[in-house]
Amino acid sequence: MNLLEITNLHASIEEDGHEILKGIDLVIRPGEVHALMGPNGSGKSTLAHVLSGRPGYVVTQGSARFLGMDLLAMPAEMRAREGIFLAFQYPVEIPGVSNTYFLRTAVNTVRKHRGQPELDAIDFLALLDEKAKLVEMEETLLNRSVNEGFSGGEKKRNEVLQMAVLDPKLAILDETDSGLDIDALRVAASGVNALRDGARGMLVITHYQRLLDYIIPDFVHVLSDGKIVKSGDKNLAKELEAKGYSWIEKEPPATASAVAGAAAR
Amino acid sequence: MSDAVLDTLTRQEYPHGFVTDIDTDVIPAGLSEDVVRLISNKKGEPEWLLDWRLKAYRHWLTMVEPKWARVTYPPIDYQKIVYYAAPRSSKEGAPKSLADVEPELLAMYEKLGVPLKEREILAGVAVDAVIDSVSVATTFKEKLASVGIIFCSFSEAVREHPDLVKKYLGSVVPSSDNFFAALNSAVFSDGSFCFIPKGVRCPMELSTYFRINQADTGQFERTLIVAEQGAVVSYLEGCTAPKRDTNQLHAAVVELVALDDAQIKYSTVQNWYPGDREGKGGIYNFVTKRGKCAGRNSRISWTQVETGSAITWKYPSCILLGDGSVGAFYSVALTNNYQQADTGTKMIHIGKNTRSTIVSKGISAGHGQNTYRGAVTIMKNAEGARNYSQCDSLLIGDQCGAHTFPYIEVKNSSATLEHEASTSKIGEDQLFYCRQRGLSAEDAVSLIVNGFAKRVLKELPMEFAVEAQKLLGVSLEGSVG
């Protein structure tokens, strides 16, 4: 079964009715890593938000199915419990709530939903310890309040840590590379790579090709003005890097969606 | 806020809103010198106490209700309030032991989660249970008496320890202090009395559980805690009331006295009925609480979690008289629906090298209005006084309000004062972040609020911190759709 199947998805901003997504088609099968690239304002983050159920958007047409379920009919927390994880572009601070406590609450909420027994403090700490090594996270950060006073790199590593602990079926990484220096990027990417296991699907959203030097995608899609205008393999990213987004925007979109369809099959 | 998530405001039912059917001795509504005499007579009080009450009553007649607080409510008709109501069984005086307490009363407290059967208590908390106007039971009295601690109802203290009561009653909050304190002094019916003798560290938490049951009744209790030289005590009060459409008045007075090196930690979890979603009904909570650090190096700390009441008007304060004495005020005040709270503290530095800490966390949801009002006064001789104040406000939704009025008066140039304040809003971003990790919207709000209030909650005795955390969650339940 397809992990994620998006068909002709149109979405607008709730407040002003402005249409951002203008007919997205995309299929992600288990184990596949898809990169989604595109210029600023093309709708990359909006797609991540609509898929994860962030309020503020209205889907006007089309569908999104996750493991056969009607994703768009589910509240955000149900999507998370079913296995969709969003690594935030701008992780949020929650003062006074320890990182460890937050994560344990989340893990046990998800486990409960899956019919698994909740983890006690000792078992959870063992799991956390193991996963923290993946992203080279210091213990002091685990005891601090969620993201409070974290550097940009620490926040992004914390997102990857949460992803590792929550063990999602589909991970959406929204510009995880933005604001990171090269060392932080390497650490975050190696954490992500460690989670590639042939079953988990990933949608890696990025503006720049450099992240894809570390996370090698199976497919690359280019988003422009709310539509996927070109799809290909990892070489497409390199070609984009060389020629710039204006190269894609000149191409007629009909060809592009044919390629996207081929890639999906 | 744009999102629909925070717009829909509903509320979980107040869990303590039931009425217990007990045979109650109620005097007619209204207030006069005769009523004051009747109350005193019902309690079989000595002449000096009646005189004290009458003096307070006559002074009260000359006073006007304070209007400076940032709360609005229709005028209170003091002639429509019942000033004395007591469960019939305790008409002849408080029961001698738990065996004499009416089974309906025991069942009521059990339903409220207040344990009165000593053998069932694991944590070792001594409880004085006050319903309407009287104390119905006090636990662990004998055990406490064995180390010299007196813990009993106020009425019993008047009978058994008149010299102590006479010495300290009104010594911190004079009967003429303010409108509501004067009213309380005239008609107070019962409350708790606690005396920790020199050098004794109280072996268990002491607590009073206040319950209003009767309709149209005001509750006017007094609590007096005295800690002699080097004594240490931790005290907790809890409050609930049935759901009613009418507003009920609660005007209490609490006085604390700490002598040299003594420590009093006073914690409150106030959960009076807050009124319904439209703001109908609820308790008017007008309370005067003040502690006097009379001795050198004495300490008094107030910790309060205020989630109930339609209106809260209270300012637990410290008079830092003894050199080196320390005062603290830790507060979480939560207003949801149409609740209004105007609360804070006064720290009055008189002695040298006195220190005070104020941490106030206000949470507003629905149409709630939350005001912090505090004063730090450094008197002329308070060399080296220090104060640290922190006032934070958290807003949930866009219909509520948070207001901060810090007053500072410094008459000694060697003083050090720090003040920090912040206002934040539970944003769509925080909520969505939590929900994306699998938490429901309500669990997310509860988590964020508890994180916000953490610095205060950790000041509560362990047994009650967990309860307070749950209470914050329950009080906000339904504040996000």
C-alpha cells in the first residue's frame, strides 16, 4: 500500500482565501525518500502544514490518503498518533516544560493510541539515551525546557531526536537545513540517515541542494507556484543547483506532471 | 487570535458543585448589633470577645466598601446575607471526636476527597474541617498535643486557650484594618487556630478544609497561626462550594505571627465555585491575609493557587519587622469564563537586612480578567533590604485581560529592588507543536500552563502540588475547542 497518496490537492489560506497549492499530485511508498525543492513562496511549507493538519488552511479540492486513510479528515493529533511527524522549520519554545517530560508525554500518548503499554521513566530514559547519541545531543539539553534558549542547531537536532524517539511512518522535514552551519547540518543529516530503514517514508523539504549531499533522495520534485513542475532523481537537484529555479519555471508544466506521474509509479 | 481552536470556550462542570442535605441551624438574614450578640451567644463566648466584635461592628458601620480593585460586581446587600449557619448536630458545640461527627458530613468530605478518618491517611496530614460557620472535625489533635502543638477550631481555642487568643487576635490584622476585615471581625464564626511552641518543628502538614454548603450564607472564618521561637510549620487550606445561581460572600481573615527564627509556610488551593460559563453565580472571595515576621530571622511564605471564585480580592502580605526576616509570595491565579481576580501582595520592610521575593503568575482565558497588584515598601530604617519581584501573565484567547500594578515605595537608599514582568500568549504555534507530537489540544494547554506556573507549583507541599497541577488542567478544560 502507498504510504502517502496526494491527488490534485488545492489549498488556500483560511483568512484571505489566497490559493497556495494549485493541484499537487505525489505518491510516497514505504522506504522512499522524496526531496521537495522550490523557490521561496512556491508552497513547500504550506504542503507540510496541510499534510500535518495545521489550522489556518482550507483544502478546496483533491485528497490526501495516508495508508489508505483520509488524512484531511483527521485532526492534527490523530495524524501524529497514526505516524506522521513534522520536523518544524521554526521549533517552538515551551517554557517550564522539560524536554524529557514533553517527549515522554508525547511517546506515551502515541503508544497508548497504538495499543502499546506506556513506557515508565526508566525504560523511557534508556530509549532517550540511545536516540540522543544519534544526534549528539548533550544531556543538559534534555533537562532544559523545550527549545528554550537553544541555538538554531540545537533546535533542529532536537527535532530529529523527537523524530527518532517517536518512530513515525512518514517524516516531513521542513527546511531542517535552514539556519544551520555545515557541522550542525552534518549532525542533523546523519541523524536522519540513521532513521532510513526501508519502511519509513520521508519528505525532505529544502530550498538548497546542499542538504541533499547528505541525505540522498530517491526522488526530487520541484514545486513552483503551487504545482510540482518537474520530478526526477537525485541528479535533478544538481541540475537545479547549476541552472537555478528560473530554468524550471520556463518549462511547460504539462511535461513536468507526466514525469511526476512516472516517478510515482 | 485567528484560529477557531481558541475561540470556542466551553467549560467542564465544576466537580464540587453538589449540595449536601444536612439539618442546619440558620439564623435569619441581616446584620445588626443583635446579630453580632446572637453569634457570640451561640458560641458561648466570653465578654471580652463580644466587646471586640461590637467594636469592630461599630467601626465597620463607618466604613465604605473599597472600590479601587479592578473588579466589577453589583452592589452587595449586606442585609440579605445569613451570618450564621451550622450543622444541627454541632449546635451544642463542636463534636468531641470523629465518632460524634454526623455520617452525612463524613460522606460529604469523602466525596470532596478530604480524608477525616485518621487511619486512612497515609501522608500524615492533620485536617480541620469547617462547614459553613463551624468547625466539624479536627484530626490528629492528640498526636500534635503530645509535642505541645495546639491545632483546633477557633471556637475551641477561645474556650481552652483564651490567653493566647487574646494576645494575638487582631495583632496582625486589626479589626479596623479594612472594610472586609472589620466585617469579619464582627461576625466571624469559626476557623482554625494553630500554636507551635518554642523550638518545635511540626511533624506533619496542617490543613483546614473550608466548605460552604448552605444557600445565602456568607462564610467568615478566621485563622490564627503562631510560631514561637525556632518553631516550624507548614499549613494548607482548601476551599469548595456548591453550584448556585446567586453569589455568595466569603470574607476571611488569616493572621500569622512568626517569632525569632520561626518559619511559617502557608499554602492555599482556592477552588470556590467560580460561576457558570455566562458568569452567573460564584463566590465573592474578599480575603485579608497577613503575616508578621515579628522576630529576628523569621520567615513567612505564602503560596497560593487561585482557580475558583467569581471574584477574588486578596493580597497575602508580610510585615518584615524582625531584622533579617524573609517574606515570600508565590501565586498562580487563573481566571476563565467571566471570573475576575485582583490579587497580589504587600511586602513591608521595616527591619534591617530584610528580604522578600514575589513570583506572580496570572493565567487568563475566556473573558477572564486577571490583575496583579503589589506593593513593596522599604521603610526608613530598613538598611540593606532586598526585594525581587517577577510578574508574568499568560493569555489564552483574545477576549481575556491581564493587568499589572506594581507599587514601589523606598525610603532607604541602601535597598535593592528588582522587578521583572512579561506577558505572553498561548499561541497557535505552541498548541500546534504539541498536537503534532500527538497531544490533544486540552492536554497541550494543560502542559503549557503547568510549565508557565512551575516555579510557583514547586513551592507547594509535595502532596498538594500534584492536585494543584490537575486543578489547573481541569479549570481550563474546554477553554480550547
